[in-house]
Amino acid sequence: MKKRLSAAVIGVTMSMSGVISMAGAAELVATRITAENAAQYVQSGPDAAGGIGDWILSNGSVCAVISGIAHESELSVRGGTLIDLGYCGRADDHYVGAQDLIDSSRDTPVNIERVDAKVGATSAVIRSFGGQGGVIVETSYRLDADKPDKLFISKHLTQRDSKPSVALYTSIFFNYYSLVPFVASTIDPNRSNGFVQESFVTRGPTEIATFARTADLIVALSPADADAPITYGWQMVSAKRSNADGSAVDLPFFALADFSALSFLAITEPFLTGDGSDVGLMQLLEVPFTELAAGDEISFEEVLHLAPRADVAGVTDRIYADAAKVSGRISEAGAVVHVDLSDGTPFTQTRADDRGDFSARLPIGAYTLRIVAEGGRELSVPFQVGEADATLETVDLDAPSRVALPRGSAMRLTFKGLDDTPDPLFGGNLLGAVELRDESSFRLTGVNQIFLMGTDKDPTYALLPPGKYGVYGTRGPEYSLEKTEILVEAGNDIVLTLAEPNLVVETSGFISADFHVHSGPSFDTVMPRVKRVATYLAEGAEVLVATEHETIFDFQATIDRLEVGDRVATIAGTEITGEVASDRAPYTLGHANAFPVDAQALAFRRGAFANENRRWREVIDDLKARRSDSLIQLNHARWDDRFAPGSPAWEEDWSGDRAAYFDHMGIGRSFNAGEPLDGEGNRRLIDQDPVTGTRDIDFDAMEVMNGISRESEIALRRDWLSLVSQGEKIVATANSDSHTASEQVGLPRNMIAVEEDTIEAFDEAAFVSAVQQGRVYGTTGPMLEVMLGDKGLGEMVAGASAELTVRVSSAPWIDASTLTISVNGKALRNFPVANGEVVAFKLGFEKDSYVTVEVSGDPGEDYALVYPQFKPYAFTNPIYVDANSDGVWTAPGLAAQ
């Protein structure tokens, strides 16, 4: 039946009950995770999230966790979704999570009402029951005793009478740049597109013909160098509709994949035009008129294949288990082997093992081996496959050019191709993965940098293509920049001779820290924890605050394993990450970091704070109740000013980035920095909780700088100064928000004034207290010493006048030449300043005030090469002035700006 879809969405009342039968084989498990059994059933791995209150499903080989309905999921305030998947006891979980959507909208997820479990003689099953609008959905997750590498998923949709129907049903496997997708068709391999994807998350439904693929298999690879690599192969086996009149039809479905998410999209009625193998404009025109009639049912049968390795062949070998096994050997271990059809269509991919051996199962036909190795080496070899197993001739790659790296010194090496030589890439996966966008593309590649910790665990050499290179050695903005040039000739080994960066800027009394750092436990990166620590040490930063999304993580075990605890300290934290549009926060809460916090090893998301359908004041209360000394920092509160007060879009429906809280304040209305907090537009921020008195604005800190230099910093500084001028002593911070090796870590950075500034004497409580007091400045290079009278940053000086002294220092390769002094957020004037110069100014104050200092410079050639997309800049937190010496600081108000 086809008619126009109703816009109404009816909410679902939720409850839960569980039924567990423990009959059958001992290794088959389907039960609730409780405090008593959690130590046995809670899984581990970079993305493991399940804990007490969730559900464990196991056949002794594969372990899957379905969240309890009281736990938040990616796009719903309810759980009941698949959140962990891996091999039992292997610590290999890279599965972020799943969500099913009605009509492909993140605002209409399938909300789960209850979950149950049962164990039979040959299988274990967990079922979830939920719905959205007029559709009831039952999902079954099944593990069989005799199938050690497969999770079977069955979904049954039923249309209720006189309720909104569904035209599109979308199953989402969240990726967030964590896994590398490969899309294939086992029905028609010529339709496979391999590692080349079309972005769909950022595109609208009218572009479906661009990004939808007629494919039934999406393979997702973890990094090959993960501690425990894994591959997931998500296969749509069938999609069928059973009508109330007894008729049944197969439904068209399509694979969607980019670096943010993987999905199967099904149309709930066959197309009237075309054969269902493609979707175009004619088919799109049918969608608004597609729906289910009361009593109609849809069923989907899916399989999630697992393989304990990071290659496509780990999955395709099982799908083509009866095909010939083709083996070979390459002269270099670790080389990536792409197997394409003879016309270049991707078929599968594998890697040469430590001996150079590889294999893959392939149906009869003509193929090409496309071998890719470090150092820019590639080779193609055509071959034929028959019915019998076969061994190919050994493939010899050109000898690599090895460059021996410096030993015993922490530094970041940046390689720049000179003359016609391109920049080299290190640490890439060699898969050629790319996401095509409307006017650009994004490739998952390596970086032109190598990170050295100065220990025996550092790499000893790098492989480079022939060419001429400039090599730059740095260790952060406090150190010198060392440079040299090298000439690499084919097959020849050379030694990189480069001086060790030396300390050229003394920052006594300060310790450096980045309050916003990500690694593998975050759902949106797979950066190994060891590599993250290496990048931090190479940048000369000292205190690493772990702020993984929606989980609590502590780097201390990694630091201890690397034996670098004398050079870096760490604090456990989390990034509270609002994702769900809800009644209490229709545009989410944005993001905020909390630290220090304590991880709870057996809890859901390791004890991370629930935040969906809540206000910040409630989340802040939860944080402070758990640890009163914890600090909460509002993150990247602006991305743009399109919806700023007075802008052309001010009266439009808000449609920006939900991660930027001040852009929408959770309700689709931008914070107005020019209006008092008790004004109509801003009052939500200071509304007190009726029980605790806490307000949404009660953050300890907020980021004024986040990552590379952006125009949003102007808006963030404006917002911060507005708050300070109105008496909100929120500390301004500067952080990297680094997720990958290509995103600079430790810059911007915070410099925190502490009595003991060595790692050996690091005191977490004293450090956090100093941050909360505002004894902080942020920098991308210049270093500051600022005093007003005898008081420093975050302190208060009494009297109607005081002398401001400022000393600006920077490494020779970092320009810091312009000094700006502001009172109450208003710049007095700009002054030229020389490196190392101490300048003094007498300031007078008619009323209570605050003083801030900024310094800036031009990014020269060396700075721009080492820190691309940054500018030399530093800013201080205020020194407060009690002009009338009454012992109380009275905010000057917005008028003073």
C-alpha cells in the first residue's frame, strides 16, 4: 500500500523483563551481567563498554554484549543494542555500537522496551523488543555452538493498526573513523567498491543514488598493529516483506559506508520502477508513498562474521570456503596484498605475514595482485584461478631504502620533500581507503612524522622512497628546532644525523598539560595507547589528561609498561558527549571533559556519566557527588557564528554542529555574549536546580582554544570575557583535542603555575587546584611570566593601582612580537615586545576589575612547517583587582567591556 507518510511520531513507554534458561552446553551463555558475575563476563578491548546491568551472549568463542535498556545508546536514551563484539578473553573489542532508525532519521531510533535471554541445546539467544511510532521491532541475537565465528541477527518489524508507518529502515554500525570499511557484493562481485567509499552521513536523501551501493557485505578492519587485531564482516542475507494478505516479496536493500558509519538501508516496499538493483530519481520519488499496512511484517536476516586478524580475507575466506586457496610469498613481510578482478574491481585484501606468506580463497576467474609496501613501493601481478588450490610464484619487491633514526632522544621528526620529491608518509595502513565527498575527498593515510620517545622501544629506521628531504627535529615550543637535509637513493641505506633538540626556554614554576587528548578507547579513533604516549613525549608535554569519549580511561598502566613515568604524568578523565536529541536537551548538551575521575572497571562505559535527556546542572552534580575535587571543562563551545544574535540566521531553526554548546545551549538558541546572563535569551544558563542550586553554567573551565587556529576562537574569547565580566570565574584553557597522529597533540597547551614543576614531584591535587584557581595560561608557542603587583594569574591584588610586569620568551623559531594588555576584556593597546624582554606598566583602576595579557606573532616558514595551521599566540587567565580593598571582588559588568 502506498500513501503519503504521516509526520506524527508516537512515543513508546518502556519497561523491561528478563527470562533466562541455562539448559544446553556449558559454554553457551545468555544472561544478565551482575555484580556477582561481572568479573567473568565484562569484555575488554579498546572499545569495550559493557558492564553491570548489560547482557552477555557467548558460545565460548565469540562474546557479544547487548546493553541494558536503562543505559544510553548512541542515538537513544535507552539501551538494548549491540555494544561489544569480539572473541572471548582476547581483549579485541573494536565494535563501537549499533542503532536501528526509522526512516533513516537519527531523531526516530528504535527504542527498546525490554530484553530477554534463553539458552538451548545448540544456541544461545538474546532478544530485544521495542519500536518507534507505529512499528514494533523484535531483534534476535544468536550464537550457535558449532559456529565459532558468527553472530546471527534476525529482525522482525510489524506494523500496528492506525499508527505512523515506515518507508525506510536503516541499521547503523557506528564507525567514527575507527575501522576501515570495505564494501563488496557476494551476489555480483563486479559491484564491489572495496576501500573507496561515498560519504553518506553528511549528505541528504536526494543524493542516495550517489552513495547507495547494491552490495550485501561490509567488512570493517581494525588497525593491523592493534594489540589484538580483528575484522568484522556484516552481511545482509535477506530482506523480506510478508503482507497481511499472505503474499511475500523480497525487498531492495543497499549498503552505505563511509568513515563515520556503516549501514544497510532497506526500502519497505519493492520499487515499481527498475529491477531493484539500483536506486535513482524515479525510485526516490516512490519513497514518500511507501508504507506498511496494519499487520504487514518485514524480516531481515544478517550475519556478523568475525576474524582474529585485520584483513578482508579473514571474512571472505569463510564466505568462499569452498573456493580454491591461492597462496604466495612476497620478499617483504607486512606488505599489503590487494586482490582485484581483472578489470580492477576490488575483490579482497590480505597481508604478508612475518615470513612474507599470504593466501586467500578465490572463485574461478582472472585476478590481479596489487602489492603495496612501505617506502612507496607497488607492484601488480595478473594471475588465473581454477578449481584447484594453487601457489603463485614468489614476488620480489625492490629493496627498500632504510634511514637509520636517532636513538636515545625524545623528538618529533618531520620529513618534508624537497624539489620535486613528495612528502613521505609513515604509519599508513596502505589500504588506499578514501571517502569521496561532494567537492573533496578524505584519505586515510600515514603522516610525514615519526615520534620518538628516546627509549629502546623507538623504531630504529624508516623506509623512504628515493628523493631529497628536509628533516626537522622538535620537542615542543620550549626546545630548539634542528634541521638537516638527506638524499635517499634507491636501495641504499643511510644514517640520519640530527642534533638533539635542546631546551631554550626556561619555564620554571610552570608545568605543561593538554586537557583534551584521545586514543583508542574513544569511539572515534583507533590510535594505539602506546603510540599516543609516544606522540606526547615527542612533543615535550608533561601532564596528559585522558579524555576519551563516553568512557573513563587511565594511561598510567601504559606509561608504566613503557617505563617513561619519569617524563610524563597522567590524569584519568572522560569526555561527556551529548548525541541524542531529547525532551530536556533537544539539541544535546554538547561536549565537556571531566577530570580527575575514577574508572569503574566493571561498570557500563567504565563509569562514564549519563548525560542524555539531562541538563548540564544535573551532570555537574553527579560529577561533584562522585569526586568533589573533579573539574569540568566545557569543550569547543563554538564552531561558527552563523546563528549569533543579530545574524541573518538568528530567527531561523538552528541547524549547526550539536557539539558546540554555546551555539545552541541545548535548545536551539545561541548564547548572546552581549546580553546579561539574566536576560531572556541567556537565562537558561543560570536557572538553578530546585534541589541543589547548581546551574548549567557552573563549569570550572572552558576551552578558548581547541586544536588548530580557527576563527571560532574569536567567538570563544568573546563568550569567556562576557562571563568573567559578569562574575563567572570560569578558567580559560587551550587544548589539542587530538585524535590521531595527524592531529597535533600538546598544542595548544596549558601552562599551569605550580610550586613543584617536575614530573617526579607531580601532585595531582595541587595541579587540579591550581587549574581551578585560574593559575593558567594557554599557548601555541610563546611563554609568559605575568605579575600585577605581587600577584600572579588567578590571584587578586588589592588597591587602586598596581604595576603590571610581563616577560615574553620564545624559542628562536617562534615569533612573539606583539603584546596586548586588556582590562575588563577591553584592549588598552598593543605593544611591540622583544624576546626575553621584561616590560612594566603602571595601571590604575576606578573600580574592581580584571587584567589579561595576550602575545602574538607571525608564523614563519619553520613554525608553519612544524605546526601547520597554527599561529604563535598565548593568552592568560585574569589577575583580579580589588580596587576598593574591601576583600571582595565585584564583577565590572558588561558595560565595562
